[in-house]
Amino acid sequence: MSRLLDVRGLPPCEPLERTLAALDELAPGDELEVLIHREPHPLYAILAERGYLWRAATEPAPDGSTQYRILISLAE
Amino acid sequence: MQMISTDASPPPLLSFAYMLAGVAGMAVAAALLLWQPEALLTRWHPAALATVHVFALGGLMPVMLGALFQFVPVACGLSLPRWGWGDVALLLFLEGGAASLATGFLTAAPGLYGAAGVLLLGALGAAGWRLLRALRAQARQADVVGALSRSAVALGVTLLLAAVLLGILLFGWDLPLLTLVDWHALWAIGGWVAGLITGVASVVVPMFHVSPAYPKFWLRALRLQHWLLGGGLLAALLGWAGAGGAVSMLLAALLLGFGGLTVQRVVVSKRGEKDAFYWGWLMVGVLAIILALVAVPACWAADPRWGVAFGVLALPGLGGFTVSVMLYRIVPFLIWLHWQRANKARARLPLLHHIVPELGQRIHLGIELGSIVLLALGAFMPQMVSVAAALLLAAKLLQFGLLAHAMRDFRQRLAVLRALPPRSRVAA
């Protein structure tokens, strides 16, 4: 099962807080897709420490800036 | 995509030690002014030179370096390598060097100038080199990384000019002292301090106020800052007496732009809370505008008191006040982030804006702003300087208390979080 979490436009630390809360509910085989308006460097460190796998890609945002789409899953 | 662990950078407790030492350094500078209020009569007064260097090197500098230890990994995705005890030595060299230099100005003892030169040029040269080297690791530099790189270069030029000034004082080198002092101050304030503030603000203001990014044309215009300073210094050394005034006016125009754009971004903030952070950043923008306007008489009016007022509005004003406002976001954010990283049990954590009490922030920032206004007026009304210095001292002591309390909570809660068992994961 895949879930989209859109945290664009939220002030720190809400994007990280909401992402971690969503990760608490992530079951093996599930994927969490996070859409965010800036590159979340601190999130990457936490994901690595807690054994998650992730892929990040950039894409143009509607306002012309860059947004990030991060696909997170549990390591096998 | 780049994955940087903040573990590779100096730890948060080290950053906090730098920040507290810096706030204490600014309190010492205020105490120095309280002791010798006549310092504001002229920029050449020994107590003025001592106070300025204690505030800048023993106050602003450690806070800025401590903040960069964490800002570079979190905001730029780059790592400043840990130096272990070298980082502690760097702070001690910095504070020791600032104290030696200030005592040297007050006593005119050549030995103290020499000691200060060795400590400060060594510590800041090493710190600037590490910052520049870390930032250059990013092949396609983001705007903020470019701004920080240019600030590090400005720090290098400031140090170079400081070394030449020490050569004049210690060895009697036959060089134009007054011109070099002016350019040393211009590179320090217009290059390093203003470059760092505008660069960090380009990330912090839109991110924390949830407001539009600074325009691209503006970020490109900021790149002119160092070309202006470099060209101006060269022209001055070749004998153009008007170079300092011309470059100061162009830098003031950039500052005016920064002030206007910052006020605009804060006013349209989507965050909705009119808290200390909101009013603090609004005042940073207003201070930048006032400073840019005061630069005109400071450069062209015959009355030297405008120059003193400009120095006050630049150093404890824009520099000191911006640092104060940023500390109330950087410290709680780092505390929250490092708690979160240790929180494998997923225990409930305090909200970000509860980590340093809002009322305390408001009282501190209000007193500090009042002291800056009185200090600037003190350039024209010397009887106000003692009251202003006392207020600045009170503000810095209150800020020290607020931050130290938050940092003690950080250590205590971190120990608890690390002891909790990790939360079990959801089953498939």
C-alpha cells in the first residue's frame, strides 16, 4: 500500500513531525511518498539511523520553485 | 540526492557552548561600555576599539561559528568536519584573543597585540578555511552555499587586513593606517557580517515565516557585494580617496533592499503567529533600513558622531540583534531535532515554541532593542550611554539565562530519551 503525505508550505518542524508520525504507521511492504517544498537533509539522517530505504527526486513546483518527492519504505 | 549525517559535524553541545560563550562575550562588551561610557565620544577612543573587538570577536563570532556548525549540515546538506578538542581550543583561542586585543587597546601594550594576533589569526584562519573547504564540496552551489562561501572569503580578507594593521602597530610598517582601518571595518561588517546575515536570512526567513523566497535578481545582486569591496579596496590602495564612500553607498543600497524585502516577507508570513520571532525579524528589516539611511551622513557629513551612530547600529544593532533573534529559532530547532533523532521510543516531545519561553524572548528582545536605540542616540547625547550599556548588559544576561536553561533541559531529556526502549514497528 502506498500513501501520499503532502507537507508543502508547512513551517519547521511540522513536515518532519508529520513524516515521522506517518512512518510509525508504515508496515513492511508499504511505501510512504512525501511531497515537500525543500530538501529535508535532517530527515535523511533519521531515515538512515532507523533503517528505512528511500529515494528522492526533484520536480518543478506549481510556483516555479523546486519540490522534492521522497519515497520511503522499510528495509527488508 | 546527498545524504549527510550531522554526526560528522561538531555535536550540538559544542555549538551551544560557542553560542553561550558568544552571548557572554557580548555581555562583557556591554559591561566595558558601562565602565567607560566615554568610549562613544569617538571611534578612536581606546575603550571604543576594545568594546568593538570584544563584541565582534568574543561575542558575535563564536555565536556565528557555533550556529554554522549545525546550519551547514541541516540547511546545506554539507558537513563541517569535527576537530574534537581542536574545536574547544578554537573557542578558547577566540575568546583569549579577543580579551588580549581589548586589553592591548586599553593599555597600549605591544605584547598583547602580538598575542592577540597569533590567537585570533590562527583560530579564525583555521575556522574560515574549514568552512570554505566544506562549502566547496558542493559541485553545483545552492544560493545559500554561495553566500556562505563569499562570507568566508570576506572573513579571510578581514583577517589579512587585520594582520597588516598589526604589522603597522608592532613593527611600524609605513602604510596608510586610517585607510586600512576603514577597509578592515568595511570587509568585516559589509562582507563577513552582512554577507552571513543576508545569506542565512535567504533560507531562514522564507522557511520559518512560510513566506515567498527572496527574488532571484536579489540573490544575484548580493554577489556584487564582494566585487564592490574588492574593487574599492584596490582603488583605495591606488590612491582614490573617494573609494570608501562610493562603495559604502552601494553597499547601503543593497542593505536597503535587504531591509525592504525582509519586512515584506515577514508581513506576508502565512504562519499567522505574531510572536517574538515575527516582531524580531520585522525589527531586523527595519534596523537594516535605518542603518542604510544612516550610512549617508556617516560617509558624507562632517560631524563624526554620525560615524559612531552608524557603528552602533551596525554592530550591536543589525549584527547583535539579528543574532539574538536567530538564536531563539536555531537553539529550539536544534534541541527539538536532536531530541527527535534520539526519540526511537516515539515519546511525546515539547513543541518547538515552548522550548524557550515566549514571554522571556519578548522581554529580552524588547530590552535589547531599547538599548540599541539609546546607544545610537548616545553618539549625540553622551549622558545616555551608561543607561544604554546597562540595558544591553541586562538583555544579554537575560538571554544567557534563557538559553542556558533550554540547553540544560536538552541534556536532561536527551538522557531520558536514549534510555527508553525503541517503539516496535507495525506488523504487516
